[in-house]
Amino acid sequence: MSAPALAHVQTEYLALTRRRRIYGGLLLVVFVAMFISGFRIADSRNAGSFWQGLHQIGDFPADLIREAVEKAANLPGHMIRAFPALVETLNIALVATLLGCILGLLLSLAATRGLAYWPRLVPVARRVSDVFRAIPEIVIALVLIFVLGGGPVPAVIAIAIHTAGAMGKLFSEVNENVDLKPVEGLASVGANWSQRMWLGVIPQVAPNYMSYSLLRLEINIRASAILGFVGAGGIGYELRNAMTFGQGKFDQAAAIFLLLFATIVLVDQLSASLRHRLTHGAPA
């Protein structure tokens, strides 16, 4: 490359870098301005000012810890009584993850070019996945609780819908890297679409599918516990009741916190181990 051409490239690169810095600075200014404006509007509409109540932010944790220490002997009994609610929370997460992953699998196959049964509907499948992923679980759960009443069913449906959107996106990205030679080979011997997907695609993507599904299960356990606060059952409902009664029940709330924390840590460790085995194989 000649010297004038090299100088031109350097000039263009420096100009592009300056433009990117300017645009980044402008976006940062707009973000900060929107954040400050939104915070001021929310604070003005709140029942109490954020700054006036800031000094009380540690009161609840301090009261909870103090009462839990004073009534430490009651914690094992509270954990045993909360265990059925924990099992319900785990069941909600498991069923919702299974249903969401199955629907996400179908959406991902419909949204992947080269694999979709109806190629013209690929954009439609992608938009459906986007909509499912964009709506928070708690919003869906609140609507379903209004229609169906409280209980685990609204939580399962809400989490499954959001999971389907998230898994549809992740699975479709995995599908993009599939080797199409087995699929083409199966098509050449007369295999139909379902046979091509089951024999040519699923064996390639199954480890990644399982890894993402296990990761999503961890997220859904937390989501199912949170949905209990809005009446969707499970251990979150028990925790809300304990916290609503306030002092005198803080030892029960502390026991539920500890039980939920231990469960999430255990599930995270097991899931991480299984994901490592699926993606890297069993250790020698």
C-alpha cells in the first residue's frame, strides 16, 4: 500500500474513532439525563421520599437477623414446615422449564433458516419468540391470577411463556451452527422433515440444548419463588406471609430465606456440574 493510501486509511480510522466517541458520549449524557428525570418523577410520586427513608434501609435486615439469632432454636422446625412449599416451588420451576423448553425448541426450528418447515414463517416465529421474551413473568402471572385465581397454575404458565421466548432465541442461535450435511443426506434418502430434525439436527445440538435448559432451570426457581409474592403459591407465598406479620415472625422469614438460599446454591452447583459434563465431557 502506498504512503498516501495508508495516510488516507489512518485519517478515516481516526475520524471514525472520534465519531464513535462523540456518539458514545451523547448516549451516555442522554442516559444519565433520563435516569435522573425518571428517578425524580418516581420519587415525587412515591408515598415517602427516597432520601428521607434512606437511613432506615438497614432496619429490616437488622430486625430479621436479631430475631433469628434470638430464636435460633426454632429455625429447624420452621424449615421443616416450609419444605412442602419449597417442593411446590421446585415443581413449578421444573414443569415450567420443561414446557417452555419444548415450545422454545419448536420456535427455534421454525425460526432457523434452512431448517424451518415453512421458510416464509421464519420472521413470524422470531417475532413470537421476541414477544414471549419481552413480557416479564410477573406481568403474565398477575393477568393469569386475575383470570384463573391464585395457585401454581398461573405461575407455571407465566414462567413457561417467558422461558419459551428465551429458549427459542438461544436454541435458534445454536441451530445456526448446525452442520447441514447430515440433514441433506437424510433428505436424499427420502426422510421427511421430522426425521431430518430428529436424526440430523437434534444429536448435534442436544448437549447445548440441555446446558441452556439447566441454566434456565436455575433462573426459573428464583422466578417461581418471586411469583409467590403475588399469590402464585410456593415458598414465596409463605415468605410473604411471614414478612407481612412483621416482628414475631421474622425467625420464620429467616428460616425460609436460609432454606431457599441453600436450595438455590445446591441447584446451581449440580447444574454447573451437569453443564460441564454435557459441554466438555466427563473428567478422565
